[in-house]
Amino acid sequence: MSSESPLRRGIVFIVSAPSGAGKTTISRAAVKEIGGLTPSISLTTRRPRSGEIEGIDYQFVSEEDFQRSLEANELAEWARVFDACYGTPRRPLDNAVCEGHDILLDIDIQGARQLRQRYPDDAVTIFVLPPSFEELEGRLRKRGTEDSPAIARRLQRAREEFQAAPEYDYLIINANLDESLAQLRAIITAERSRVGRLREEFAPWKR
């Protein structure tokens, strides 16, 4: 198989969760341990949190630069969450799908809905939930990055976001990182093996 003719189109794997459920930890572990998986780096207008690195966690941009990208149709999806904007650059996704490479996105529910519409045949959605709402609250407080009113807003938003689970293809209850990563690996392996993803030249019954 040549690089010019990949066996199948690339897959856009989308991981979403309420804040604090662990989607970022799972996503980073997946990119590190599962071969052939590239992370999508989102744009955001919020300030970096402690330990976050430009170009690895996010591309941190100004409101003006974000608006320019939006007006130039350079974003595959975007949303305003609380006081900041987040968006996914479109070109890396389009290139990955075309070239048969798989890409992993750690994005919120609004963004996932937009991407399902843009990539209806190539997107696979995974929703991550904590074992309980009490566990989620404990994780948010343990972060120590926000005050009580901010945590309260996140908890209220989480209650609303829980209702989106049925929209997704798969659900992972994140009680243990190793087990959650194993589930995600199984999902990725299965989706890569779908007969329906073969390009027409490798699937004569599609002709």
C-alpha cells in the first residue's frame, strides 16, 4: 500500500466529558501509548493554567486572533465556554482524513456536535463520565485552580452535560485510568477494522 493510496480514510476520534471527568488525562495517555494516533491542538483565548505548555496543551491566542481564524473559516468547530473561546483548526483534520491518519480530539459537547456534522462518516465519539457526581466534585476541588463559585458553575454545567451521553457512540466510566485506556484502545482498534471504512479501490463490492 503506497502513501498516496491509504487503505481507508482517517478517523476523527472525539473524546468529550464534563470538566473533571478525566478526558484530558485519558486522551494524553492514548496518544502516548496507542500507535498511529495524532493529537489535535485546540486554540483557546483563556490564559494558560499552571503546567500547561503552548503548542502541546493548547495554542493560546488573543480574542482578536481567534476571531480572525473564525472569519477565515479556518476552524472545524468552536465554542465559548464560560469566559473563553475554544476552537479546532480545520486543516489538520481535513489532511488526516484524506491521508488515512487518525486524529484524537479532546473537546466539549458543543464542539463534538459540530464535528459530527462536518465529518459524518469519519467521526467516532466517546463520552467519559466519572463513577459518580460526588467523585467529580472531589476532583474539581482537588485541582485547586478555581474558587468555590467557579466550581459551582462547573458542577451545574456538568449536570447539564450528563444528558448528552446518549448522543455519543461509546461511553467510558473513568474509575481507573488503566481500565479506561484499555477501553479506548479497544474502541480505536475496532473502528480501524470496520469494513465500511475501506476505500472503494480496496472494496470492490462498493463499486
